[in-house]
Amino acid sequence: VDIIVSEWMGFFLLFEDMLPDVITFRDKYLTQNNGLIMPSEARFWGALYNDDHWHQSRIKYWQDVYGFDYTPILEKVKSEQFENPERMHLRSNGLISTPSELFKLNLYTTSIEDLREIQT
């Protein structure tokens, strides 16, 4: 195969776990030295973010639900809220740090073992 074109990027870049299949296909079928992969690079950026509205509606909400105090279950609520990634549009005014590149993947050289290291 001369060219691999794949839309493997899920939200949070790796969440849908499709990249290992692309790497396996690359190693098995891509023409050596002059084969193309599109996209050929992926970069994951991160920054600190604050969203008072989200915190109020998801966490502080439980302190007064129609006059009832549910703070004893707050730890369970927090663990459920932060257990899985959530897709949402973020406003730039919520950024409280400078974005930094956390890692970069070169799709010509990245291995499945590299992905395991990122996940841990």
C-alpha cells in the first residue's frame, strides 16, 4: 500500500482506541521508505481550566437540592463525574495556564508499546 488515509482520532485524541489498528496496518502493508500516512503526526495539548458554572451545576448543586443537603454523597458524585472524559466546548476565558504540548506522535515511528506508555 502506498498511502494510508485514516480518521482514527477520537475525542481526547486516543479515547476511541483506533490508532493501534492503524499502526498494525502500517507495519504490515505500508510501502517501506516512501509510503505516506495521513495524518502523519498528532500532538496532544493540555492546559489548566476553570469552569465555575460547571462546578456549580455538577458539584455544588448537591449541597442544596430543593432544601436537602446531599453532601454525604459528594465523594461518589465527584468520582463518577471525573471517571470518564466528557466532551464539551470550552471558552478561552476559562484557561488559567499556558497550553503545553504533553506528547507528540509520529505515525511513521510510533509503536503500540509507545501507546501503552502514554496510557499509564
